[in-house]
Amino acid sequence: MKSVAVEMGAQVYLDEGGEVVGAVRAVAPDHILVFIEGAGDFVVKGPGVRASHHGKVILDPENVDPQLVEAARHAHEHETE
């Protein structure tokens, strides 16, 4: 089992180098709580975190709730320039 350090407030991404889709709202020993813009909070268990570095958390879309992935893909749809 891998262990990664995750900080509250870290930006959340689906892909390395991709667009920010949310932020870490809470950190627990067995999961993190991730806020996805426009969709709310989601629980992500350890396998759902691919990497964490430099204030970023990269999720593993194969190991998180499919609803989170769908919400993340639409996180910026309602933004205006």
C-alpha cells in the first residue's frame, strides 16, 4: 500500500499538467475530502490518489467515484471570462 502526504487546501487535478478541478477540504488517515467546483464534496480513498506534490493532488480516474470524474470534467463549464 502506497502512502502519500496530502495537505488541506491542495489543488486537485485529474491529470498531471491538466486543469485544476477542485481542492482538498479535509485529510483523514484513510481518505481525503475533495471539493469539485460546481459539484460539491467527494470522498477519495487512498488508491484514488495517484500523486501529491508541490501543493497538488493528482487523482487516478480509474480508482475514484465515476461521479467525481464526471463532475471534474465539467468543473469549469459555468465560468465566464
